[in-house]
Amino acid sequence: MSYRIMLTRKVTDLKGNLRIQVQVMDSKAARIIHFTLDELEKDELPDELKVYIRGILPEIAEGRWHYSRNRLK
């Protein structure tokens, strides 16, 4: 697998809704991908990336990669 999570952070949209943004390094394509967790349901992300993120959702929710190391809840 060529994906590795770099960090997560809280972002708000224009309506004030809180989202979790994820930054992932794709070493195979030498690029960084930014997306929010609600974008996992969209078709723009590669299936392999979706599987990787879904497999570590509990750790994301715990704040393992959050830039301040605080819990995201």
C-alpha cells in the first residue's frame, strides 16, 4: 500500500459544520491528498485509499494523527 496518513485537523465549512480533514501521502504517485472524512463516500478518491482510511477510522477518531494530539471528539 502506498498511502500513509500524515495528519488530521478540524475544519469548519461555510455553514459552521465541523469536519475532520485528513492529509495522506501517496508515495507511489509522489503526492499529498487532502480530503474530509465525509468525502469517503464520493467517487473522487481511489478505492485503495478508502479501504486504508476505513481501516484506521478508530485511530483517527482517537486523535492519533491530530496536529495537536488532542482527541477529536
